[in-house]
Amino acid sequence: MSNATKTETGHIDIAADRVAKIYAQAIVEAAETAGCRGDVIAELGQLAREVLPRVPEAVVVFSSPKVSAEEKDRIIDKLAGGRMKPTTSNALHVLARHGRLGMLPAVVDAAERLADERDGRKQATFTTAVPLDAGEQTRIVAETEKALAATLKPSFVVDPAIIGGLVVRVGDTIYDQSVATGLARIGGRLQHRNIHAIQNGEYTWHT
């Protein structure tokens, strides 16, 4: 449920996560100076999440230390092709020169979190044992914002192993229903729903 960089075994790579944050901060600050922060983050996000997954060979090249920075620069210029902001292209070239293109998805995640924080929003991951409909999600976000006195940018994850009903991660802090009365009320409601589902054999949920 974390946005942090993970290894192939699923463990969070703290060192890589810190490196991603360093590059993300540089990208965000450069983009803010150029007045195109939103565009730059969106372009990097599209590249990391939509373009590269469709071109596996590019991912291999970007991640390989055997491919020269010059070759990676040529690929970046071809991908950018005048379609990206100069700041976006420059950011990719910097990552290539430092051998960090392979961690582009983590850098994008970190840049999005930083941009949200600067806009007064905190990214929050809500992990629940069962899927919630849009109305339930809206209510839970509103109650959690009230309990934590914060404006949140939410995302939802389903994990049947969450016995208490709800776990909320805001930045690097994890809250469960014992943290605040508001979260306790939400967690208790979801836990009751889990119990009801177990009692009635309703163990197949759909989003």
C-alpha cells in the first residue's frame, strides 16, 4: 500500500526511495521555476505508466548500466520528439546521466506526493478488507480528514488481511483505528461489515 520503491521480494528499498525523493524535488523545483509543474509531472507520469509498459525493450535499456548515457539520451530525444516540455526532457536526461532512468516510476510517485504537499494536500492510501463503493469512499475520506485535520488526496487498496477494517497511510505515517476516535468509528463499521460477510458466507466481493 506504500508508494515507496520496493524490491522484487516486496520489501521497501529505503535507499532507493530516498534517491527518488531527491530527484523528485529537483524536478518539481525546476518545473515550478519554469511555470509548468503540472505538465511536467503529467508527462513523466504518462511516460512511466503508459508508454514504457508498452515498450518493454525501452525499460530494459533504461535500467541497464551496460547502455551508455549517450544512447539513452538518443532514446529520450526520440521519445520526447518535441512533444514534451523542455523541463521534462531535461529531467529525463539528468536521470539518464546519473543512471537513474530505471527508477522513473518511483521518481514520478515522489514528485506527485511533493506537489500535493506543496498544494496543501497529503496523499493517503486507505486499505480496507473489502471493496467500498464511491459513496463509502467519500464518507471515509471526509471523516478521516476531520479526524486528522488534513486535506487528503486518497487512493484505495483492498487487502482481506486487514482484520480491523481500515488502515490509513498518510505520507510515511500509518494510522489504524486506535489512533483517533474518528478512525475508530470508521474501522469499527468496516469490521462489523466483515463479520457480517463471514457469517453469511459473502466472501466474494466485487468492486
